[in-house]
Amino acid sequence: MSEADLASLSVEDSQASVGSKPDAEAKKAAKAAEKAAKEAAKAERAAQRGQKAAVMTQPDPEDPLKDKYGDYPMVQSQGQTTRKWTEVEQLEKELADQTVLVRARVHNIRGKGKSAFLVLRQRTATVQAIMFADDTTVSKGMVKYATQIPKESIVDVEGIIKVPEKSIEGCSQKDVELQVTGIRAVSRAAVLPFELVDAARSEEEVKAAAERGEVMPTVGQDLRLDNRFLDLRTPANQAIFKVQSAVCQLFKSTLLAEGFQEIHTPKLIAGASEGGAAVFRLDYMGVPACLAQSPQLYKQMAICADFNRVFEIGPVFRAEFSYTHRHLCEFMGLDLEMAIHEHYFEVLDVIEKLFGAIFDGLATTYAKELSVIASQYPFEIPTFKPLRLTFPEGIAMLKEGGYPDVDPMGDLNTELERALGRMVKEKYGTDFFILHRYPSAVRPFYTMPCSDDPAYSNSYDVFIRGEEIISGAQRVHDPELLTTRAIECGIPLPEIQSYIDSFKYGAPPHGGAGVGLERVVMLYCGLNNIRKTSMFPRDPKRLTP
Amino acid sequence: MSEADLASLSVEDSQASVGSKPDAEAKKAAKAAEKAAKEAAKAERAAQRGQKAAVMTQPDPEDPLKDKYGDYPMVQSQGQTTRKWTEVEQLEKELADQTVLVRARVHNIRGKGKSAFLVLRQRTATVQAIMFADDTTVSKGMVKYATQIPKESIVDVEGIIKVPEKSIEGCSQKDVELQVTGIRAVSRAAVLPFELVDAARSEEEVKAAAERGEVMPTVGQDLRLDNRFLDLRTPANQAIFKVQSAVCQLFKSTLLAEGFQEIHTPKLIAGASEGGAAVFRLDYMGVPACLAQSPQLYKQMAICADFNRVFEIGPVFRAEFSYTHRHLCEFMGLDLEMAIHEHYFEVLDVIEKLFGAIFDGLATTYAKELSVIASQYPFEIPTFKPLRLTFPEGIAMLKEGGYPDVDPMGDLNTELERALGRMVKEKYGTDFFILHRYPSAVRPFYTMPCSDDPAYSNSYDVFIRGEEIISGAQRVHDPELLTTRAIECGIPLPEIQSYIDSFKYGAPPHGGAGVGLERVVMLYCGLNNIRKTSMFPRDPKRLTP
């Protein structure tokens, strides 16, 4: 299959899988978007055929205000001035009557006779900018120039901050507007494959319109992903990736404070990292190699090498043909591994501290970003209380809660996990909990069996809103027991001999866990698809952009 | 070639390339190490053939002190006690006469009649522990048990902190020793492929011995790397990776404070990331794919997507057959990219702040780790002063400094870079400097040409000790100029059309840089080989462990 084929396949199939809209409507939206894209391409070709001259890019040389507008030459490090640019989010009442310079995108623009209304956008912030041709500060030529600047172009706008009588509902900066005194394009946009206002429209607005019998234009997931560098400009996406970066920083800072050290382990390895089948294979200088499905072996080697407590943030590769709302073929693994003195509860203590810090840090420091996300994709901030239930306790809850036939020694499927999540939320009031002591049969061979009953293991999963985000365990650190367990699980010893050997020279008892960054953000924000929390997602149908 | 072949090839060739020893001596050392490894394996096989019973693992049941020694059962989360373990580095005079519990490795052990001397090691810290059989706190059985514990085993030692009359020169904790009252093995080590004391020996000690005509055993690089989980236990290696983690944290914290945001971009991509040849290719669900040689395109797309200032810490893959002291096939890229208002000096300001913070942070907060590294691999802390020289200025210095024939429009080779580094150090007193305004001909097509002379470009390299650690530039953000430059450089347009397209919808002027983490640590610490600063290095001859 060619890349183009792959992309088109992706466009057709995606909406159905997203599952937030009925099929027919989704297809309609996708069609509309495709049509818009085609028209845009056509318009652009027309523009390239010489109709460019029609667009005003430089001022009328006779205009006395000609120094106040017109395209800049391309910024090429010609020199440095002392000009200061103000951030849009800093435009507040306190700056009233001051002149500021802003570099932002033209989010929206509307000309009306001698006046023009612009909305300028800078990441999650928007502000209204107004122009009236009065021939003293603004000329007619200037208004004409401004209204011909395409949406999404980057402009430098000089203006005076004014406090309008009524607050401006459509903008993040509601208490001020900019009275434009100068405007210059820094970088012009071509005709867009979709409108940013459509991509940024809230789900509630679309729903309300539908109830009135209207169809609000929306942008389908694959058109968004095909033009991800545009799609990412919506305020909700800007906020989602601020939150993603924040989760990373909270993960690191909490673990560093707990005595962990950051490590980096190779992603190019010989053989399959966990003996699994879903690996990407490649040729390494004539030697067969594959991409790491997890840093499992290497973080354990780091523990055997006395690093004591380590974490790694790195890509994880899974060649699984799972086209679901929560699987990616490449995702960011947040991994930790630590020596323990006595008990895997030492790891659970760290995990609870970690997620306490993440939940807390997001709710307090990133409240603004969370509300920006919620304004497009409504959700409630999840609750956090440390809670540990044993697997048998979880089974008992499920049996009592309407699942009498649940297998007490089997793994939980997605439905059971979600049901348990709901029951836990109801009974304990937390969206976060740990389930531990899983049956040995459903965990990998290197999981340490319980000392009192080898049918169970020193293992755990962690849930947010009833979906698994972490899997972990105390590992077998004894090479003899590891060999026995491998044989019991039918794993060919030669393939894992070097893994076993790394425990032969004195191995600290240890345990750890692996977290998927995109899943944490998705579940924390109650988003319906993991593609929303991956900057450039990779799934079985998507390898670009 | 099989993996085993690859490994053996690597063993034979490595010493020559490391270059720190004459060939003959290196081969002798490698042979000795191989012999030791073979003997170790033989001894182990003998032990496995039933001679294990000879080793005492449990106390004499008649011994009144039998509760004070003997192997623990395997730590399997049997329960949690209130015991507290003290870190070896915390054992100081202030704790004299207190009883502490320590979990550490047996670094060295020596029995002598009724007494035993142990050196316990925990990461970079070592302490002496002593036992005298007096039949009240220590029995003969206990001494016998202790002296039979293999080196590198992990033990729990209970003891009273004593202040010896003379300070203990061989240990990091010189002012105290432990008077053992209890000892139990947590995890026993098999016979080692090499001795940790040999792997940890300082270069100066080896040199001094050689001058006396003695040969001190050392461990060859490939034997180390083949058993990296052992080799990493040496204090110098423990310190090197503390420093590596610190560079990461300083990189992040400085950039976060400058308004940067962390991003994660895909490593699985369609086509070659920079149009280069040295890519690892693979099959992605039936579609041809390759591993990212750099996050260049994606970090630029993040800028086009309004993230303004971004950084990424992630693996970079280069399928180059470069077996040198400074090339790896997989390394950690520290990448940054930022929108600029006017000039690429805005990027250089950030780079200087960044390296100011890294140099400062290491020299102050990590002084202990640096001295541990220096005690095995002697080096001087590098000096830092912000210094920017233009490429023509650098050429002029080289011409005056003994290289009259240097090509004023060509790239600098390693020899010239090092020479310039020496001249700069002498003239300006700094081990760090920036060379900017490189000839356009030696930079990639997407580099922004200088506005005053397109033969030069808005580009820069950064040097530590005369070796390049950063390459960067202002990028062309104008799709038309980018197209022109690509054609001029002979790059087939269809291959890069999607790259060019991402600048079509309004692109902020921007620039950035890429840093190799392992190189920064290597050059800061004056180490002679990049394999010393990669936890599990990947080079053309090494894919394991």
C-alpha cells in the first residue's frame, strides 16, 4: 500500500471508529471537509496563476500613513531593534490607553465599509482588534490592506488598548480591545484546508445547533490529522499539549524528589524485548534487530547496576493491529523501576505520591488549560484518593455489582474494568485506584509470585476513570526462580538467557511500573480518543505526517 | 553475521580504537580478561556440579548467635517491618556508637583467622566493616559465613559506627567504620567475569604502576560493555550517569523557565527525515518506513502549530558505519526550536543561557560526582564564557595560527575544530564558544541565507573543548524560498513537498538547535570515548546488551 492509499483509507474509516457521532453525519461532515479542501486547493491554484496581484500587500505610496502598514520583508535576521512584543494573554484592563505591539495570527477578519474587525489569536488567547478609517491614525488603504490579509497569516499589530463598554464574548481577553494604529503581515497563509473556527468549535455548540435543526460545520478527525500542524493551533489542542508537557514535568519532579534518576536505554535491540510477537523488525548493519516494546529489561539491568531508582521517558513501539480509541503503535512510555527492601507496597507508595502530585499539579497550576480543553470537550476534573484493593476484593465487588459470572482467576476485560471503576467511584469517591495481587496466570513470567500463594502475584494495575493506565509488579530477581517460571510459562530459555544472566551477580529485589503518557492525559481530561493526546499519532493506518 | 560474531568482532577491535593504550598492552589486557572470564565460567560450572554445599549459607544451629547471620529467604513481599536502612554515604562521625542497618554490596572481603575485613559499596560510597570473633557479639561461625560470601553479593549488615584512629584511605567514608553485629546475604553473586576493583581502578594508578614496571589488571572496553550491568557499578560510572541525568534536568529546567514546552514527536516516519542515506528502514504494517534521524521536521511543524518554543529529549537514529570515539548509531538528542521575532541571535541568547546553567549547575551541585569521575579518569572542569565568533573570524584565527591554507568557504574538519578550540581557549579563556555565519554551501538546504550575502547563512555550531556539540540555524520559513533552495541543492521536490507545505499557512520565523546528550557529558568530563557516556551504547559493531 502506498502512503497516499494509507492516508485515504484512514480518512474513510476514521469517523466510524471515533464513535462520537452517528455514521451518516460523520460521513457528511467528512465529505463537506473534503469538498472544502478541494475548493481551497482550486482557489490556491487560481491564485498562483497570476491573480495574486489583486491582493494588496504594500501600501499606496501616496498614503500619508504608508509607514503604518504593508508586508514586512521576510524576516531574515536583518538586524535587531529594541521593539518589545506583548503577549496577547497579557492584554488586560491595567494596560488601558497604552500602545502595544503584538505578533499573532489573524483568527478572523470582517470588513464593513470604512471599518474592520479582526480577532487576533496567540495560542489559547484571543483579542479583538478594531480599525476605523479616520485618515489621522487609520487610512482607507490601511483598512483595505488589513481586510485582504488571509486568515491564519501572522501579523504584527500596533494598537492602543481600549476598554470596551460591553465585554467581548467571543474572545479570551474579554475586557479589552486593540484600536489598531499599524498592521503588517509577517507571514501570509495560503487558502486553508479547513477553517480554524470550525476546528475549534465546542461539542456543546454543535449539539445545541443540532437540537435547533441546524448543522454546524465540524472537521473530521482524519482531515485534522492530515493537517495536524493546522489542527494543533486550536486553543483546546494548545492546552492539551501544555497539559501533556505538565504531566511529564510532574512525573520527573516527583520522582527526582524521591531519589530517582533519569536514564535512557536503547530502542534498537537484538531479539524481541518481552518475547512478544508485535514487534517492528529491521536490519541493523546486517544483523536482525527490533524496536523496543518496552524498556523492561534495560530498566531492570539499571537496577542490577545499582542505580537504585530510575525512570525513563521514551518512545515505546508496538506493531499491533489494534485500531481502537486507546491504542497507538508508538507512544510515550513513562517508566519507573526501583529497588525495594521488603515489599512491593514500597512501589505503590511511590505511585500514589506520583499521581497525587500529577492530579494536584494539573488541577491547581493548569486550571486555565483544563478549562480551555473543557470549553471544547466538556469534562469534570477527576477525583483522587489513594485506594488499594486486592484483585479478589475487586472480583467480589464485581460479583455483587451485577457480574456474578466473572472469572476469579482471569484477567478483566475493558467492560469489567469500567464497571469496577464505576463501583469504586460510587463506593469510595475516587476516579483513581490500584488493584493488586493479580492471578499469576495473567501476568508475565518475570512477575514475582506471592509468598503465601503462588497462584497470585505481587503485581498491580492502576486505573483512572475505570481504564488501566499502569501495569507493574515486583519482578523475580532470583535467576533460579526466573528460569523455573520461564519454563513453566513455555518460554524458550536460550532467547532470554542474557536477561536471566543479568541477575546472577547479586540482584536487588525490585519492582516497577510503566505508564502511557497519552493515556494519562486522555483519561484525566475525559477525552474519547488517544489520537487527541498524541501530537503526531501513529496507528495501524497512519504513518504521516 | 550472528550476534555472537558481532560481539567477538567487537572485542577484538575495540581496544585499538579507544586509543588510550599501545596495541600490544591492550591485547594483553584483553587476553587476561578473557582468561579470567573463562576461569570464572569453569569455576562456576564446578560449583554447580555439587560443590555448593561447601559454601556456608546458614548458621550453625548450635551457635548462640545464630539469629545474627545466614541468608535471608528470597525477598518476596512476605511482609513489612519497621526496620530502617541507612545509606552508606550517610555514615559519618556524627553517628558514632549508633547501631545502623545497611544494605550494600560486598565490594571486597578478607578473612584473617578470627577476623574479617569487608568493604561495603553502595553506588559511589564505600565503607569498611570489621568483624572479630569474640563469642559475645560475633561468633567464629559468623566470621566463616561472612568470608564465604562472594564479592558483589548484596548483604544486610547491622553494625555499630566506630571512629577509627587512622582514617581509612581506600574508602569514600574515611572517618568511620562499621563494627559488624549481624550479616545476612540478600542476593548472592555468581563468579564474576571481571573484578569490580579492576574495573574501577584509576588511570593514574595504572600509569604509576607501569612506571614501576608492574602491570595492574585493567578491564578492556568490550568486556566491560558485554557485561555492562556489572561495569556500570563502578563509582565513576555511577557518577557519569548521575551527571548525564543532571544535564537532562538542567536542559529542561532552563528551557521551561524560558517559556519552552516539552514535546514528543514520532520516531517512526515515512521517508528519510532529512533526505539522508544513513537511515534504518523497516516495514510499518506493510508500508515502507524509517527511523527518525532527527526531529527536525516535527519540531518545525510544532512551531508552525504555534507552540512557540519547544524542546524534545528523544532518541536519534543514524545508520552510519562510523566507528569513531564520538559517533553512536543511537543517541539522545536534546533538541530545541523557537519562534524568533527578528534575529537568530535570539536563539543564541537561549543557547548561552542554557550552557551557562549546565556548566554552573554541574560545577556546583554535582561537584562530588565530578570528583568521583576525575578520580578514575582525570580531567579539569571546563571554563565557560559566552563568546560568539563569526565563521570568517574563526577562519582568520586559523590562518594566523598556523593553518594558512584553510578553505574560507569550506567546513572545518575535526583537526581544524580542535585547533580553533585551543586558540580560543588561549585568547579568550573559555572552553565554550559559538561559531556562527557558516557558508551556505556547507549547511542543509533549509538553512536561512544571510540577508546581506547569501553565500553565508544564519547558522551556528557550538563547541566544547574544540569539539562540536550543537549544530543549528535560523530555518527558511518561506515556502517559496524553501522551494528555490531545495532546487538549488538538487533535492527532489516531491520527497519534501509535505515539509514545504507545512509552511504555507502562516509560518513564524524560527530557529533551533540539536545537541547530543552523550557528547555533552563526554566533552564536559573530558572523556576519551562516547561509549563511556551511553548506558548501553549502539555502534556499527554493537547491538547488545
